[in-house]
Amino acid sequence: MKEDADVAAVIKEADNVAAAKASTQPQEDSDDDDPPSPPPSPEPMPSHQIPRDKQDAPTDKAQRNFTDADSRIMKTGDGFVQGYNAQIAVDELAQVIVALGVSNQSPDCEHFIPVLDRIVENCGRPPEKASADNGYFSEGNVVRATNRGIDVYIAPGRIKHGKDGEAIAVPDDDSVKARMKAKLATDEGHAVYSRRKVIVEPVFGQIKKPRLPPVPAPRSREGAW
């Protein structure tokens, strides 16, 4: 069963990559009147499953909220909440949300590719560049996004940038993590990645901005206050 699932995942991944690349290529004239085949659906958002034992019964540590059974306990900057993990992708120029998704899986890393697929679905093509913080880094995410023709900038951890005019040493390690670290240490990489905060953070700020009650209109001095 696991082997069948792995094969199906590989086939779906290949279909998504082919669709992403085809969307950026000009269509040749054809005498065929059949409409083009629609691209495959985006990869589903990750889902946290209740842990079960070999008898398919919930384990002793399994938890479920009886009010909202699909929600899960999420760690936030203010502590833990019972809720969901919402993801958005924002266009750099217009600061418009071009893709979104919601899941009950807490780690951000697993959401990167599904959100990229939703960008392709909504916009008809993959982005030329994409940046994300270190919570989204994995070698798999970098490779899969690159296969879609996307120039990705994801911090693999805390990045130390050289001073102006200082030569940046390329690490001997040729791993995806080392190459991404060297890429972000270049002037171009630093410039692209540093834009991440001014692209997406203002949108988060607008979403989380508290809604104040309306201010009552001032009354006439001749009326009652």
C-alpha cells in the first residue's frame, strides 16, 4: 500500500511540474478543435491525522476538540491555540494575495509546494521568483520548486551576510542547503530575500489589524450631548 501511494505521489508531482512548465510556453497552432486538457489539481494541503495504533484505534496521546474536530493545537508567538494554519502567497508589485490555503497541520514546511501549485492554478503560470522564511526550507521544497522553473530564496537557517566589498566564500559542501546559503549571501540573493518582509508582512498586518468601533458623528451644540 505504501509503495502504491509513493508511486501515485511521484506521478502527480511529474504532472504538476509538466503543467507548470507548459503554462509558460507559447501554444503552437493546431488544427485540433479539442480544447486543451486542464492542468492537474493542486497538491492538497497537508492534513494532521489523529495518531492510531495497529488496531486503528486512537492512541492514548491522541487529542480531539469536540467543538471543532478538524482543528488542532497550534503553537503561536503568544502561546498555544486551538485552530488552523493559514497560508498566503503575495504578489510583490501589487501586494495582492495570489494564493491561499488552510490546513490543520502545524509545521509550515509542508505547505510550500501546495501553495505554489495554487499560484499556478490561480494565475496560469508559476512565479519567476519566490521567497519564504526558514520555516519553509527543505531540500525537497527547493528541488521541487526549481523543477517548476521557479527561482527560490528560502533561508536554511540564520544567514550571516558579508560586509560591503567582502568576498563571499562558497562552501565546499555541494548540498542544496549549502548552495542556498551561498546564494542568499550574494548581493543579489540578499536583495531578493530582504524584500520578503516588505512584500508579505504588510498584508499580514492588514489582516490582523484590529477593527475599531465606528466613531459616532459629533452632535450639534444645540442638541444634547
